[in-house]
Amino acid sequence: MAALRLRKTPALSSALALPRYSSTLRVRSFSALRSKTSPRQACLVSPHNAVGPSYASLARYQQFSTSPIQYAETVVKVPQMAESISEGTLSSFTKQVGDYVEQDEEIASIETDKIDVSVNAPEAGKITELLVSEGDTVTVGQEIAKIEPGEGGGGGAKEAKQEPKEPASEDQPTSSQPEEPKEKKPKEEPKKEEPAPKKEEKPAPPKEEKKPAPPKEEKKDKKPAQEEPKGIDSPFGKGTRNENRVKMNRMRLRIAERLKQSQNTAASLTTFNEVDMSNIMEFRKRYKDEILKSTGVKLGFMSAFSKAAVLAMKDIPTVNASIEGPGGGDTIVYRDFVDISVAVATPKGLVTPVVRNAESMNMIEIEKAIGDLGKKARDGKLSIEDMAGGTFTISNGGVFGSMMGTPIINLPQTAVLGLHATKERPVVVDGKIEIRPMMYLALTYDHRLLDGREAVTFLVKIKEYIEDPRKMLLA
């Protein structure tokens, strides 16, 4: 009697209560239905004498679905990005609701203040729901989408949904839901292909003649043209004066914050010099084809300046040091390694991937590392590890035609070397005026740690190594 009273409770008469029972109980309950077992027998099928659902709840559950797999949705969460990054902006969804995705396929992209992070599908299936919108701020571990697991494309997923409905139609011929798959069978195709008589009864031609829509649209198009002269009457003369406001992305905001922090913290000072590029250009011209053929590396000037800077740091090690500590810094950190940050311009902003342990590399190895990092930056595939650290920065504004500039220090570093465009200019060589390819060099340094004598000496050392590359073999 207690079992019968429990069976009549609302929780047990609800179809939603069914998933609480074990799979064994559900299978036996359904088998009891097929054998036309009475409701009382159906609830006593369990070997543990547990109370089962009523006949009505089983019928409603069977109409909805007889496969518990369809309810097992996988939740896609924001992945762990980095120790210093806890949130980002969901910039775009590459997949939409109803799209099928393979395992590890990218479904969304999250923009952070340093890199773009891809969100990949944990398993193959169809996207059933997007829990956030593009432009929303998301945090690590937040749920952003749901996937219904399954193999095959979109068609396979639909077939999988239709298969469980067929046994339901056999058990309950009176329900309206099982009849829908029968009508969706290929029998409908010949019916859909019978619009032939409708084509013969075309009343369309008179409608096409009566179409007033195009002239109305033309009038609408003409209205803005007539409204434009209204804006012409202005004290500033003819022309439009529109404004377009676009919110800064996270990377641009972070760049602005870091640059302003550098200006407010470091006692920045810039010293200049000029270098004759004749010998290094001749060196590159002579060996670039041979190096490209043997190593696949395109020899440039960045490797030469990087190597020259590393060698100059042996005489002026303070350039590779930094100030750290509370309250603006009270400790000088000297290093026996050189990690060169190379400034790379990307569509989203300036990034500085790091060539690590440059002091142990030759020019070809440095050039290859810079080329690989530059490609990753342009493709948006840089990781946090690629940009972490850095003890000295080189920025080559000459590739854009810059003649001279004052680069900003990348804190907590002490100095940054700026390269500029190479231009032919008349210079005095051994008392004669000659036309030489010349480049201006700029070194911005933190005067709190580096004095003018050390800064100028460091830049002159780089000048000497570039003007006579053979000296780098002796250093």
C-alpha cells in the first residue's frame, strides 16, 4: 500500500521524474509496456522493489524520446588562457546553432589584451545552443555553448533523431507525433514536385506589370541625394562631417596602458647616431642566396643588429638589466642571458615576441627565430609564452619608411633600439664627399639606471659592428 501511495505523488507522475531511475528500471518498464503489463505490474518490475513511474508518465516520456543519449549535451567552456589572464571578449563565433563540428575544431575566438585564444569543440557533434553573444566579456571556465554529441554531418544527426521515433509509433498508434516521420518519408517528394499545374495558371505576368516597388525604392534612393545639399550649407565649406566611433579592442587598450605606464615610470631619454650600411649591405648581397639555398632562411638586417647589440652588452651589461621592487623599484637585476623582444606590427596592434637566449645564437639562427615569430604574429597564432619576458627590445620602423623616431621603453626593460630607413646621403669619407646608404639609430634608455656615457658608448659599439661586420668575429 505504501508503494501505491508513493506512485500517486506528483513527482512520480511527472515525466521529468523518469531520468532519476536507473537505466535497468527504464528498460524493464518499457518492456512491461510493450507486453501490455498493467500499471501496477509496471511499477513493481524493479528487482529492488523500488517504486516506478506510472503508465501515463511512461507514455509521455516515450512520446518525447526513448533514447537518453539525446539528453546528454556537452558544455563548451572558456579554456584556461594564462596565469595573468582571467577574462576576455568573445570576438566571434565561427560556428552557429545547427552546425556540425569535429573534435578540436574551432568554434569561437576570444580576444584578450595580449593574444587571441581559440575555443575548440571537446568532441564531435552538433551545436544546439550558444549561451553568450559576440562582444560579451567571458571568464575562464564560463559556459559559452552546448553540443549534442554525435558522429557524421548534419544529415546523420537528423537521421539519428528520426530513428527512435519509429518504435514509438508501433507502441502508440494513436499519438500524432509518430505519424510525422511517416509523412516526411520520400513519399512526399513526388507531391512536392507537382507544382506543374500552378505554373500553367501563372497569374504572375499581370503582377509583374503592376510592380510599383522599384520606382518607390528609386524615390527612396533619391531622397538622401536631395537631403545631402542640406548638409552642404556650412561655414566650413562643402563636404560631409560624419564621425564613426569604434570601441577600442582589448589589445589596443592594453598597449595604451603599457605605453602610458612607461612614460610615467621611466626617466626616458633618447640618443641618436648614424651608421654607414655599405659593408653590411655588401655582406648580405654576397651571402643571402647561398644561405637561402642551404638553410631556407632569408638573411636580413635584424639578425645583424641583434648580434651587434648582444656583443655590445658585454661591455655595457647595464643595458640588459632592469629595476624591480616595490614603490617604483629598489633593486637592480643583472642577467647573464639576453632575450630580445622584436616589435612586430599586426592588424590588431603592436606585439613583441621574444627571441630567447640570443647570446647563444649565430646570425642565421637569430634570423630564423625572428622570421618564425613574425609569421606567427601576422597569423594571430602567438602564445603567451612567445611574448613573456624580454630584456631588450629592437623596433624597426624603417620598414615603413620612418627616418627618425624616439621609441618608448618596454617596461621593466631599460632600453630599446630603434632602426630607421636606409637612405643614400652625401657623407665625408677620408676627406672626400661620397654617396653612402645611411641609417639613423635611436636608443631610448631609462636614465634612472643607465647614464648618458653608457648609453652613448653602447650605441657607438653597435655602429662599429655594423659598419665593419668582421669585428663581430673578434668580439
